[in-house]
Amino acid sequence: MSRIDFQNGRVLVEGEWREGASIAFGEDGRIVAIDEAGKGGEVVDLDGGMLVPGLIDVQVNGGGGVLFNTDPTVEGVAAICAAHARFGATGILPTLISGSPEMISAGLDAVDAAIEAGVPGCLGIHVEGPVLNKVRKGIHAEERLQPLDDEMLELLTRPRKGRVLFTMAPEYLNDEQARALKEAGVILAIGHSDADYETARRAFELGATGVTHLYNAMSGLHHREPGMVGASLENREAWIGVIVDGYHVHPAALRVALASRPHERFVLVTDAMPCVGSDEPSFILDGREIFVEDGRCVDDKGTLAGASLDMAAAVRNTVSMVGLPLEEALAMASAYPAAFLGMADQRGTIAPGFAADFAWLDAQGYPRGTWIAGRRAA
């Protein structure tokens, strides 16, 4: 058993702040006991900052100069995980942006191999598209869009090492496909859709439990036609992903959404691109150059292409732009995404029995250090 004594700062233990804490964990990387500071072991001076549960991001296209679409390998996964660990993320889903069947197959296998190899921070994969509506495709390449055919369904439903999150447009989902995805344990989210209210509601009835980046690339809320936004906000059980960067969604629209349903069903996501953890001013997606300008990722037509956002920044923005308490913003970046992934009893909380995954943030919320399974990762 190992022990880290966190001193001179606050520690968020089971949702309550403590002044320092001594955390013991076993060889399996799980917390065994949490005591008052001063129990011995390695001492970490939090320098007036705070230790919080490791942040969990279910939509990460890239980081550290690496785009998962371009490098769907174990090495690519490891580089992206390492880049986001620098910003407090202890668990991520590398995300494919409407990949070809060959790319999706390679990405799924790479994530399996990464988990088998013990790559820190890899929890599974997010396959976003290619079963999307071209009217709401956003930056996704139209030539890659395709129906959910038997080959794609078989690929998605094979047994996997980690979580598989699949985003598709609900207007293309039928009962049999939904049943197969659910039986295989695939987490189904809806997004990039022009579905009307009834179609979106039907998808939830069929087993969809997630909504990918609320408001963006979906039919909007109108008082006579509630659309996918209306169906999503009305549903009090679905997990709704939000990108809080000041560009994807106006803060007022986020406040309206948060006022309409339980906060514990909202999940902060970054939709991060390779620029996170990299100084490169642009990158290539599907042969197109994407420019990073003032924290925005856009193509030459001004279309948003993911985000230049990390999880620690998403938390800060949720406090400063949206006005939520810090504790609630942190939960939206840790406990709530863990619950979305079916890992509420394993991650997202500092408590005995949970993974020893921690993020050290300074008093302003900027990252200072990260531990994954008790080991310093950044």
C-alpha cells in the first residue's frame, strides 16, 4: 500500500471539502483509506490550491498535436491521453470524427490494445458518426456519411475492453439496430441530426442515453416544433454533453438548459482537437486545414471544427460564464460523466474503493498536477 499526504490546500472528498488529506491506495490503484493530513508517506504541497477528482472527458478528438482520425493506433491513443492528463483529465474517450469503416475498425482495435497495455487514462472510444444527417454534418466529411449497415453494426457490437460510445442521427435508427447496440453494451448518443421532436423521443425510448454537444448540429427548439433540443431538454434521464468554450453555445442558452432539468445529467466535454497541448496554429482534418484562432478551431469557411478546450478550462468557464458553483462544475467534469459511462462506483469521486485519480488545480482552477491510479501522470 502507498500513501500520499496532500497538504496546504483543500481536498474534495465525497463532495465535501477538507483541509488537506492523506490518501492511501493499493497496488490496484484504488483508494483504501482517506485520513487527516500528516499520516506520513509522500508529501505533496498543494500550495493553496485544491485536489479534486480526476476529470473525465467523453469526447476527445485529439491532443498534443495528434488527431485520432489520422493516428488510430496505440501510440496515438497514448499521446492524446498524455496531452490531456496535463490538464487534469484522468479518463478520456478518444473520438473518431466520421471515420471510414477501416478507420473505425483500427480505432476500436487500438483502444483495446491501449487498455490491454495499461495506457493511463484510456477508458474506451467514442465513435461519432458516420451515421449522421448531412444537413447537420458540421465539419464531418459528407463523403464519409453512410447508413448503419450490417457491417458497421457488427463492428460496433464486437466485445471490447473499454466503453464504446456511439453517436448517430436518430432518424436513421431502427428498432432492431437499437436492440443490438444495447445488448452489446454500446452507449448510444444522438447528435448531428435534423430529427423532429417525435423522432428524437423515439430514440430515447429505443435506448439512446446520451446527447452529443447540445444545441450544436441538431434541430433547434421552436415553440411549435420543439425539435431535438426540446426532446433532449424535456428528457430528465438522458445525459447531455455541453461544450463550454464561449463559441459553441451562448452562456445564456446554457443557463436556460441547466434551469430546465437536473444538473447531474449534464456532462462537460471538450470536443478537443490536436491543438490542445500543442502550439501548432493549424492542423489537417480530412485533407482540410483547420485554423486555431483566438481559442476557436475553424476551417477556411468559418465552420467550427471541434474545440481548443481542455477540461480544466471547461470547469473554469462553467463557473465564470455560466455561473455555476465550482463544486457543481467539477461534478459535471468527473462524477456525472463517470455515471454516464456506467462507472459511478469506480471513478469520478475521491472515496475509498474508487480509482486514485486526482487533479491538482490552483486556486484559480488552472492545472498543476495529475495522478492516475495513484501514479503521477502530469
